[in-house]
Amino acid sequence: MSGANGAGKAQTRPVTEVAVGVMVQPDGRYLLAQRPDGKPYAGYWEFPGGKLEAGESVEAALARELHEELGIDVKACHLWHTLEHDYPHAYVRLYFCKVTEWSGEPHGREGQAFVWQSLPASVEPLLPAAIPVLELLAAE
């Protein structure tokens, strides 16, 4: 169903596909959002995004999720890095997209906190899958 080939891996858990936005300002700052109460890892900081719906592209899912969560309209983004992470509650395939242009000022439409950060991140705890992405940003 997900189209994953699973090469070299005996994957028995369903894969949850997630579009994730790495919103980057011209000065290099990036946005992290805090997971709300009632969700797994509540209070952890992450890059914003959400699950792909059936038949939806990564870019369309990301634009929808960032509009729902932050009230912005994505104008320019590109798929940057894909990684998989095995959380206790779900096995996720994360499609990280760099978002370099948007309209509107981000605001927490679901009551979540968010913060613009410079490397290294000064908020914690960080969602485990966010850590390697921060390392990739630092390497650029």
C-alpha cells in the first residue's frame, strides 16, 4: 500500500508516511514546534508537519499541514532528506522538506508553542527523529 520496497529490512509494522517542514529563514534560523498535550511525545520539540493522506504528494501534504498548524501558505519547498524512525507508537517514514518561502506569519493555530532557533537548538527535549536532521543542518 505504501509502495515501500523494504529492501534489506524485514518490516512488519505499518509505515506511517509524514511530510515535515524545515522552515528556514534567510539568516539560517529554523522553526521548531512543541507537540501538544494528548499526542505521543507531548511537550517534545519537532519540525512541524503531519501524515500524508491517500493519494497526496509530500509537497501537498506539507502545504496542507503547515496551513492547518501555523496558518502559513508554502510558496517554495523541496524534498531534502528522508529518514525512517521506529517509535514505540509508530514506525514512521519522514519526508523532510526545506521550506524557503511562505506567506503569512506563523502562529500556533492548534495552541502549540513554536520558536525560531539557531544551531545548536536551545530547546529540549527534542523529538528523537529531529536530532539527525539538526546534525544535517549543522553540516551544511
